[in-house]
Amino acid sequence: MRPLFVFLLLAVATGNAAAQSPAEKMRASVERVLVTLPEKSRAQAMRPFEDRDRTDWHYTPRTRNGLSLKEMDKTGRDAVHGLLQTALSSVGYRKVVNIIELEIVLREIETFGWMRDPERYHLTVYGTPDRAKRWGWRFEGHHLSLNFTLAGDKLAADTPSFFGANPASVQKGAKKGLRALGEEHDAGWAFLESLGEAQRREAVFEARTYGDIVTANKDKAEPLDAAGIAAAKLDGKQRALLWKLIEVYAGNFEPGLAQARLARAKQGGIEAIRFGWAGSTVRGRPHYYRVQGPLFLIEYDASQNDGNHIHTVWRDFSNDFGRDLLREHYAAHRH
């Protein structure tokens, strides 16, 4: 029997059987990108599906494989943005654009800001986009790593997905007031502040933060300690706030992928989902939270720059980089 998330991805978000699946839309969009590239650039953008680089993801400034926006002409860059708009919701796409624009802010405020570059974001395609075979793609740079694995035009996986923001709230300059991940910040605090005194004592499991997300950039995330408060101990209003927080993260992706994430989060029961907080419970100070269910983990960390620097990630314990999806695909095509 196929997992629920696979069935949801086979379904069309609009309910129209003639509409394209998320995987089909991404395939067509990646093909449009590749057509815009000269032969040499296309070869640079593409790597074998089995390449270790596919699961070697990062969210820090560094040298990367693939093809950067800087190495593309306007047609190529526009095609990449079209691809991002295909895979993400309008809200998620705007967050990506804002995160990239924060490189300009850092260029202005940091001592070594000249190293920041909003065009050092790379597209890598793993394998060849195909209607039936496995392939994948990644868009990655400082504070962004969006990873997609596809098995033909029916199945798609979209984790791990990392969004970060520095500054989390821009304090001066042309971008003053910009909060690229303001929803993730506000929804976390709204839930914490809804808890009663005894509930908060259970939810806050550490007085200090970890300095970053605990799972870092591991290629496979394992469940963290069952810290914090379980949804089974929440009232209806508090459960609604917790689910709203989860929806903020799922809602960064196009509707079919978002619904599949939410269905995945519900597996094992909403009552089993736990919310844990570490660090200060005073706004404006370093803090961390995580939401963990039987199959998934959301981490949010605002430790650096006195709490004005955010890292967030969504991990799937068995389906990061499409591991479950590919097992389903192999089982269906083993003959």
C-alpha cells in the first residue's frame, strides 16, 4: 500500500485530473531553463543523479557546484526565477527573493561585505528531466537550500528545505523594516505566548540555545530528543496555533507540495507532535524552537547576532532527498 503522501502527490491540487502535477510542472520548467543555456553552461549545471553532491547540501557562503546566476544571462536568470515560482507559493518565492536581497544589506553593513553577492546562488540539475525516470534539482546559496527529487511526472519530494535570514529584521538603510522570515518568527512566539505557566515550563526545555539548528546540514536527519510539550496536552486554540505554525512552513511551497507536507505531518497523529523551546522567552533575545512529529522535524534558530539572525529547516526522517519516494519508484519498476 502506498504512503499517503504519495497518493496526495498523484492528486492534483485543483481537483482537475487534466491539470499538471507538481512534478510535471517542475520538469517542464527545468527544461525551459536548460534550453536557455549555452552548451558549456548546460553541462556545468548538470550532474549525474548518483553524484554525492546531490545530498551534500549547505547553507553557508562557500564554493558550490552547478551554475550560478552570475554565470547566466538575463534570459537564463528569468527562467530560473520562473522555476522557483513553479515550485514555491507566491509567499515562498517572495521569501527567496528577500533572502537573496539580504546579501546587498550585508554588503553594506559588514566589514567584509564586499564578499556578499546576490548572484552567487546556484542551480544544479541531477540526472535528466524525464517523464518516467528519477532526477532532481537544487537551488542553493547563502541561507537557501531547496532540494527536489522527482520520479517521473507523478512523484516529487521537496526536503530538506532551508531558509535563513540575516538580518532577520533590517534595522537601517533602504531595506529597513524587511523581515524575510517574519511569519516563522511571529508564529513561533504566538504559540509560546499562548501557553499557560505549567505548559510553558514543559515546553521550554533549555535555558540556552544551541547556536544553530541541531541537525545542521546532515544528509540524513534523525529524530531529536522528545523534548517540549506534546499537542495532546494543548487545548483547541493552542492546537490551532501549533498547526498554523506548521502551515507557515508548508505554505512556502506550491499547493500540491504544501498539502503533501501537511498530510505527512498528520501521519502518526497530531497529538504526537511536540513543540520545544530553548533560550530566552523575552522577545529580542537569542531563542530556538522545534516542532517534531513521528515523520518530520521543523527547526528554527535565532541564536546569532543577539537573536537577529534566523535559520530554519524542514526535515523528513525517511523521505529527505526522496528516499521513500525512490523506494516506491524502484518497487514499481523493478521488472
